[in-house]
Amino acid sequence: MGRGGLVIDQFGRSIEYLRISVTDRCNFRCVYCMPEHGLDWLPRADILTYEEIADVVAQLAPLGLKRLRITGGEPTIRPDLVTLIGMLKAVPGIEDIALSTNGVKLPDMSAALKAAGLDRVNMSADSLRADRIAAIARRRVPFDPVEAADAAHAAGLDPVKINVVVMRGINDDEIEDFARLTLDHPFHVRFIELMPVGEMANLTWNHVVPSEEILTRIRTVGPLAPHTGPERGNGPAAYHQLEGAQGTIGVITPMTHTYCGTCNRVRLTADGRLRTCLYGDHQVNLRDPLRAGIPLKPLFVQALADKPKEHNLLQMQVGGLKALSQVGG
């Protein structure tokens, strides 16, 4: 424990951010996130109910938890997600609730999510071309990423962040097109270095495009300068801005520059496991103690005491993950 009752891990990092996976299922099957076949879904009885998720948050909020992100799988396919948003918004101490989504349902859901208390959205979009979206997602779903992002912005879910996983030979020829979106839209486009994980063995280091190469290519669009203005968010992106642009450009660098030293987050899986590192082996079962009426505070404090210093992704150790979809990234 740290000052004022806040939870500080063994390396002095204040943990105030919880990513909550509400489902392991998805309406996409993206090549870097899920294997095409052979991933077993969690039984429904193992998945936390909305009431249980809200209970976990209510017990952890007094320990300094302030910010939440709802993830999946794809969270918008879980029925009545707006109900959960409202329940979490009502927990004292929670200041910010964000959603990570593939964006397919944003045109229909953005207004209701905002009304329920959602603050902002991160949307995955790995191509602007319909045929390539279908190829990467391995699902043919009618979907226009720009229309979805516009819908979120119109509903007030700002800042709208668009996350692009860059894969050499697959979508890296669209880097400049995504960067140009920021000229005329108030979007924050973030380019993420590919993380080869689990059973996605067909994606390797050869597909990783380093952030410096990404920025060099964006400079062909126009002058690019560091952006130091305030950005709401909890993530590790370093931001830049094209001259005269409405939006910004970020790079997230898990492969070439780790950011573990400032990690402020833990993750709750859909079946109630607290993971203290995305790629670590350490996780704590909160579901069974919760259902047995056992207070979670001692478990959380101990989990943070055991949180590792850094991930081992560069050594291709991924904490037993078969797919990023299991923890929502």
C-alpha cells in the first residue's frame, strides 16, 4: 500500500487503471488477435455477471482505482452493455470509462453508450479498404471505419482513438492513408507495433514495422512535430501531429521500446482472473472469492506486490496466452 491508501506495487508504480474483459468472443477473427480455429469459448457460468464486475470495481475503487476500460473479445456483442456502463459510472471514485471496440456497432450504439456514462472510445481499424478489412478480420462484415469513428465523435465520445496494428506486407502500405485522416478529422490515430503472440505463429518478427520507420513514412505526408498537448487516456503512446492537422498521430512500441516502467494497469479477464501483466504468467482468481463473499482487498494488494517489473514479450514468452482476445489487449 502507498500513501493515502493507494495501491503501489513493489516497483513504486501506482495502479489506478483496470481493463475489464466482458467476453472472450468476437465478431471478427483478426489474424494478429485470434487463431482461425481451435479457440474454446469460456462457459457462460464462468463469466462474471455485470453485478459481479461492478462489485469488483466497487471493492477496488477505494484503493485508488480511477479509470476503467471495457474490452473483450468484442465487448459490444455482449447484450445490454449500456447497463454495465451505467453501473460502473455509479461507483464512487471512478473518473473515466473507456471502451475498446472494433467499431462495427458504433454507428448504432454510440449515443446510448454516451448517455449511459461512457467517456471515450478506442477503435481498432487495420485497413480502410473493405476487401482488406475482410481479409484481416477473416469475416465479411459491412463496415466503414471512418463512419464508425465519426459516429463516436458525434456522440461526444472524445477523444476518438483509432488503433492500427501495422503488419509488413499486409497493411503497412496504408500508413500514409491513416495519417492523412488526422488532417481533416479530430481523430487520434495510433500505430501499434505488431506483437506476435500465442498461436498466431504465421506472424513473426519479419512482420513488425518499427515505430521509427512508421514515423519516417508519415513525414512524406507533411511536416511532423511532437505533440505535447493534453490527451485524455491511460496508455503508453507517444504523440505527434502533422502541420495543420485536427487530430494527432501516436506510436505504441511494445517491441522496440518497452514502457513497463510506467505501467499503471492490471487486467480482469471475463472469467474473473486478475492479470497483473499482459504477457506475464501471474494471475489471481477473484471470481471464486467474490462468489464466496470473501473481501477482495487483500487479494488485490498481494497481487500488486507480485506484479512483475516488465513483460517478457521480446523473449516470446506470453504468459500462456493463445490469443490477445483472451485478455482484451
